[in-house]
Amino acid sequence: MITEIDSQIYHAEIEYLSSKDLGIFKTQILYLEERLRIYEQLRSQETEVFQNVLNQIVQNFPDEPDTKVKQALKHWLMILRYCAMAMLANDSSFLQERILAWLPEQIEARQTKELEKHLYTYLQSV
């Protein structure tokens, strides 16, 4: 995975960056700083967010087996973490390769589709 920043650095090995390229590089650094801030915020609030989601699941699905609830929560923890990493790296293919290739099959096999739909809705409301 070669990021825009990597590309600019490789280009700078050959010759100095032009004013335009240097401006682009500075912008990319600013965007990286913003992505880092968001990543750190997600990381620091993950427990609180998922505790709220778990509380809603327990309240709205009291008869749901603990194993299914735990599995669904693990899926969404992993999804959030991979999304955060893809955002940090500014690489949407990272998400495709790491999650979307296998997760739908896992949800179908474990029969947690309905629960995970609600979990997704709860996450959106947090």
C-alpha cells in the first residue's frame, strides 16, 4: 500500500518537490493529523460506545443467546477497528481486503444477521 505521502517522498528522492507538490504534501500531512486525531478518539471511546450498544442489545433482545451477542459485538469491534485503520491509512482497499471479503459469510453462517442489523443501527445512534 503506497499512500499519497509515500508517493511524494519517493518523488522527493529524485528531485526537490515543486511549490505545488510541497503544498500538496503539506495538505496530506494536515489530513493525516486529522485522521490520527479521529483514530485516537475512536480508540479512546471504543469501550464506552460498545458498552452503550451492549446495553441496548440486552434491553431489546433479552432472549438472544450470549454467544450470538458476543460474536456480533466482536464482529463490529473488528469492523470499527479495520475502518479506523483504513481511514488512518487513507486506503479503502484495506477495508475490502480485511473485512468485506469474509465477514458477510460469517454473519450468514452464524445466523446473526438480524442482530447485527440492529447493532449497526445502535452504533449509528451513538
